[in-house]
Amino acid sequence: MSLSQIAKSISASPTLKLNEKAAVLREKGEPVIHLGGGEPKSKVPMDAILATAAHLNTAEIRYAPADGIPALKKAIINYTEEFYNRRVAPENVIASGGAKQAIMVALQAILNPQEEVVYPAPYWVSYPEMAKLCGAIGVAALPEDGSFYPRIQDIEQRVGSYTRAVIINSPNNPTGAMYSEEFISDVVQFCEKRDLYLIMDDIYHRLIFDGKKPINCYNYTKDFSENSKIILINGVSKQYAMTGFRIGWAVGNKKVIEAMSNIQGHQTSGPSILLQKAAVGALNGVQSSVENLRVTLENNRNVMMDLLNSFEGVKVSKPDGTFYCFADFSAYEKNSNKLSEFLIDKVMVLTVPGAEFGLEGHLRLSYCGSIKEITEGIERMKWALDPNSPNELYIGERKLVRNWS
Ligand SMILES: Cc1ncc(COP(=O)(O)O)c(C=O)c1O
């Protein structure tokens, strides 16, 4: 079949593919444990539900402006003021179909074919594919010191004459690492000096642990004018457990936001009015659900760390935020795809292979599920991987026999 070069270069989202695999197994009644998930399990805030229901009840569900309804823009402006101490205008804001679309249209607005966008590795799986969708090239910068905390030299080394933008995602998917203030300050100043766009993917910025405070990139900029090349990304998916609502946003200079709106207008138009109303409800409503979620995730992280630290052969660094950790299983198997397949086949535990995030030998494990799932999932993995495990494992009534070494 004849397909475009771009279509042929794009691989399916591995996390979405895994979700499908888990769903198929579950439908067959298999006791799958999903440690690959990318969404919190808590309920959507009631204010979001009520706001959607109120609009639905009007029975007049129409097109929304391509860049977002005024009420959502206002809520995003207030959010930006509260968390970033920066007052922006409605023309500095675009609401999109998830943070994913906000990043995508930002890249489409700033990248020409063959130009490059640099991001630290491990990285979110979609960045390289989004660059490809622009005909551009994603360039991963793996920290030289082997940690998950890049230094500015790691970025500098990857920036060349074709580089137009840098993407920073902190706290990071998949590692949970929250980059230091020093690094954020360095990267803001470096991008300003080199006239590069800086896309700050702050989607997890409120889901952080150990008393840490969100880092505000604007604290380090000298440029508050309409020439600022910082594009700030956020959304309701993670912090309000509203992944299915598909609302994210970007804050940037008026020209880039206008370009993004033009692109989005021809792509999808604005996000559904119902979902924009829901986001307004969440942003303007009672905020306790965010802190409840954060506390639950911190507790879940602690449980997962205890379990992994007692797992001989596994190396893991403690995440500062998000709901992921990125553990090194290379002592068992260096090929993370193989390992992930092995775990789903033998013990029905779903994990995401590190190779998808640009680092082999690792697995991304999520702790956004229940404590029971986390505990049982890691126990099953231990049983499957540790050669000293007993020969048999019971999952409910089912007996698994270890017939591999
Ligand atoms: C780092 C990162 N950025 C952006 C997104 C996209 O979020 P949304 O659901 O708002 O599109 C995700 C979702 O997994 C993510 O992990």
C-alpha cells in the first residue's frame, strides 16, 4: 500500500498499544496487573462534572473558538498568575486537545523540515514522533554522568545550527526526576542567548513529593516581552485525573500562539465546548482533589521504592514527582522489549520498555494504581525474574509453574 514518508516513519504509541493489550487480556478474564499506566485512578472533580452537565443540559452544543473559550482562557490566565506569578493576556493563551496537541501545534508552528528539537533523555515517547510529524528531527541528550538529571553541557553538546527548540519535561516522564533550579535557570538563559524556543512541558508540576515546590521557569528569564520564546505547556489530564477530557494548553508570545491557533483551527478546530467547560470547572473549583492525589501518589511511590529496593539486581532512583519510576533491570535482561514481553507473558504484569523512552535495560513502572496492584505486581515480577524463587506461584486459584531459568 502506498503511504506517505511521514506515515511510514511514525510508530504506534507504545503506551496506547500496551493499554489495548491489557484490555484484551482483561476481557478474556486474565488477572492482568497494569504497571504501565499513564493516568491517575482518582475520580474527576465534581466541579468539572457539574460544569459539563450544565452545558450539556442546554442541548446547544456548538463549535468553540479554535483557541479556546474566553472562560477557559481566563481560568488559564489565573492559573499562570497563581503558579508562575505571571499575568498574561488572552492572546498569549491557547487551549488544545490535551497537552499533547498543545505541544504538537507548538512544534508545527516553530519547526521547518530538517530542523531539530533537543530534549533530555530519557524522554516522553511522543517527542521524537511529534518532531517527525513536522518533518523535523528529535535529538535526545542523554546525561553524560549516567544520572536522570541533565546538566546544561548535556544540552549544549546537542545544539547545533539546525536546532530551533529545546523541550524540558520536569518532573519527567518516565523517570520522575525533577530537574534542579540551577538546571532550569541554565536552560532558560542558554535558550535566550541562543535565540531558541524553550518548550516547558510542566504537565506534572503539581504532582511532586518530599515537600518540593514547583519550579517556575519565568523566574530565570530576562525577557518578559512579546519576543519571549518560552512556551509553557500544561493541562488538566494528570493533576485533575481528567485524561479522558483531552484539555491542555500553551502560554507563549502572541505571534506563536496565533500561529498555533491557525494550525489548530484547520486541524481539529477548538476542543469540544463540553470538555472546555469541564476544564473551567476543574480549574475554578475546589482544589482539594489535586493535593489528595499528590499525597496518594507520594505514598504509592514510597511503597514501590521499598519493594524495588528489596529486589536484588534492580537499581532504581527515587522519583521526585509524577507517578512513574524508571528502574534498571539490565542485570536480568538488557533488551527491555524482550523483558516487558516476558513479564506480560509469564506473570501478566504490564510494564513499559525503557527503549521507548531512549534508554535500554530499564522498565517504566507506574504507581498510579492501588497499593494492592503495586505490591502484587512487583511480587509477581520478582517471582518471574529471581532464579531463587519457589517453583510455583498462585494467582487466585491459578497455579503458575516456573519452567524457565
Ligand atoms: C510528559 C507528558 N507531556 C504531555 C502529555 C500529554 O498529556 P495530555 O493528556 O494532556 O495530552 C503526557 C501524557 O502522558 C506526558 O507524559
